[in-house]
Amino acid sequence: QVQLVESGGGLVQPGGSLRLSCAASGFTFSNYAMSWYRQAPGKERELVAGFSTTGGRTMYADSIKGRFTISRDNAKNTVDLQMNSLKPEDTAVYYCNARTGVINYWGKGTLVTVSS
């Protein structure tokens, strides 16, 4: 059974940091491109950061460049998102995604709220 389980969300003040983690199981993790998406209230889901290939270069949305860092550990089947200098506009549900070809897996998401 495929599972993507996100953790690490919560309430943080502007300027603060959070580290999200996604634990994957039920598929061959190293064969999948891994990404983080987010969906803010009333907005469409958008790509935040990801690996363009199963282990290759990373890509970041312009809105978070220089503040967020994605990393993956193929030995532990995890992909993390380190988020620094958080802003209120980063408030959203953050989703982990695994993709290969036409196959897409999604986690249930973790809520990040940036507010004073």
C-alpha cells in the first residue's frame, strides 16, 4: 500500500522556520521524482519545490527561492522541506508528491500557518 505521510506543520510567527518531512512507503522511492506542493485557501495547488528527476537537480518556485530547501534521503525514503524566513503568504496546506511517468501519489497534507 502506497503511503506518503507529511509531518512538521504548525503555527509559526513571520520570520520563523519549520521543517516538513514526508515519509514514503509502498513503492520504490528512489525511482520517483519527489516534490512539495502547497494549496492556500481559495487558491490552486502549486509546486513549491521538487527534484526534476529521481535524484537530479532541484527546482523551486520563484516565491520561495532562497528561503526553502528541499532534500531527499533515498536510504530512509524521506523528502524534507526546510522553510526559513516564513511569511504570512506561505500559509497553506503542504503536500508531498511522488511521480514517475503517469503515476502520481499524494500525501494528505500538513497545515502551515504563518501568523503573529
